[in-house]
Amino acid sequence: MSECDVNAADSQPEISGTRDAFYLAHMLECIESIENYAAAHNIELDELTQDAVLRKLQLLTESSKRVSAERKAAYPLVPWRELAGFRNVVVHDYLGIRIERILPIVRDDIPGLKVQILAILVAIG
């Protein structure tokens, strides 16, 4: 799914369930890419992998902001606010991002978020 696809979904009049499923599936794709990058490369030492992970984190957080407020309210254990906050850091404070901050996110937060997103997608159907 390209960035153009993400923006195109906003312009289509769809019910929120379909729209939410679109963005949640995109979040899952980003998570799986991050997992693949982390499994195949040393994030600490490989600048290209760092850039790829940061980009996928940015896209993941961007899609998280587009999930409907109703869906977010239905799943309060998902760290929606933290995702939005991290998106602002990635987009606006990119020079201040240190890999030491990213590694715990990839190692500790991404696996749990994946489980949560999968559960929502299953519930949506």
C-alpha cells in the first residue's frame, strides 16, 4: 500500500468500519515490515535499516491517526495517544531522534501493538 493509497482512502465516502479496516491493515503492514527489517539487519549499526524503520513508524503512526474516534474509544488499551505523540516526534523532531529511543519501541512495543491491531481486525471481520 503506497502513501497515495492511504490518502485516497480519505477521499472515498466509506463507512467507518471499512475505512478503519483499511488503516488498521496498513498499520499491520508497517509493523510486519519493521519486524522483517529488525530480523534481517542490525538496526543499531545499519543506517539504511534505521531510516527504513523510522519511515515505517511514521507511516504506522500516520495511519493510526486516521482510525475513527469511535473505534479508538472501543479499544482504549491501544496506545492511540502515544502513537499520535510519537508521530509528531518523528515528523517534527527528526533531528533529535536517537536510535536508543527507537530500539525499545521495536523490541518491546511493536509486538504488543501487533497483537492489538490483529484483534481489532478480526473483530471487524
